[in-house]
Amino acid sequence: MKIGRFKYGERTIFGIIKGREIVPVKETRVSDLMESITPTDEVIPIRETKFLSPTRPSKIVAVGLNYKAHAEEMGKPLPEEPLLFLKPSTAVIANKMRIVLPSMSNRVDYEGELAVVIGKKCRKVTPEEAKEYILGYSCFNDVTARDLQQKDVQYTRAKSFDTFAPYGPWIATDIDPIGLKITTKVNGEVRQEGNTEDMIFSPFELVSFISQVMTLLPGDVIATGTPPGVGPLNEGDRVEVDIEGIGTLINYTVKES
């Protein structure tokens, strides 16, 4: 099942995606969606809605160097445990929204990633228990000011600009996250191709590890790392992150005015 969050007129709704239509559900909170998903009798053409981010995360926990091939690409050893950093909720944008290239940076890169969406409060769980806390999976673009990342000791500035966390277009609730093909395109040209089988730490291991450090709340997002092929974005680009079994996250770039 694919569940999205949309603006329809004055209403903000969760809805089940069925082709080019949306069936609104009765549930209004992420935690409710973990308990049950109850469709209404209403059917809305998707073209009449505005995409919103699938959830409103309190935080995005991102993972660095979680693909063997990407670690090799960056010339770094494989990490012995997950390398974590945070992206702020203010960086989140939805499908078809614009990534703003900040004037402070001379190089902004795409990083297509699988997103894990937390469905209920999660603290100190095992990898085996992690599935019980995951609502589903989505597409994510860990947009990065690469020149600032190389300049700074910490990743915070490079990863935290407004619009640097595109997320969507919806959540797939019933897929196995292992063995999914990830493809990133810029202006229709394939720039990244990878598979979640290449992850060093699985989504379940990541949920468990992160939950030993911090409490994960309903709607929070874990960005699970990127495959090889990261590269720059320029003004006017169309960037797509496509993940097998989920869909395609589409965003456009503009320069900061």
C-alpha cells in the first residue's frame, strides 16, 4: 500500500494512492496509521491535490558511508558502526518542490537514498523488533553543499540549508527494504545506480542502533545512505530519485535570489 499526505482545498489529508486517484483515510496522525488504515468512500483525482511531505518529521537522522561502493568512491574505510548526523525539519520539502542552491555554496550535490519512516515511538529496540516501529519506506535526497562539507569539521552547515531534505512522494508500507534498486537521474540522465543489498548496515540495524542513542518519534525519517555516483546540481536541473517498489521523487533546482 502507498500512503501519501496531500493538500486538497483547505484540507490536509492522508490518502491511499490508487493510480491517478487518492482515497482519503480516516486516520489523521502517523501513529494512527500504524494501528489501522481505514479508507473513506471519497475518491480525489491526484491532479487536484498538492503533494506534501509524507510526514512532518521532528528530525531526520542521516547515515554516512552506508554503501560499500560509495565508501570506496570517497576513498574511506568501511565504518565499524553507523556514522550519524542530523538534518533539521526545516530542510524538508515535498515532491515537485524546488531545491534552492544557496549563494554560500559553490557546489551542491544530490544523494539519492532510501528513507525509513518511523510509525511509533521507538527507544532501545533490537534489530528483530525494528519492523514493528517502521510505518514504511520512501525516497529521499540528502542534498549536500559539498564544498562546505569538505571545509567544515561537522556536516551541519553543509546538510541543513532550507530545501536540502526532499522527501516523498509517498510511503510504501508493505515492501521488503532489502534488494531494492535505487536510481538517481539529473535531466533524464542516470547519475546513480545502486541496490540496498550493498548497504553495510540494514534499515533494521539502523533503527536499532539509532534508538539506543535517541528516541525516534512517529513521522521521523532515517536517511539510510547513498550509493556511488554523487555529483553536482546546477540551476534549472530536474533531479529524480527512483526506488523500486516505491516510486519517484522529483524536484527542481533554482538559485537563491
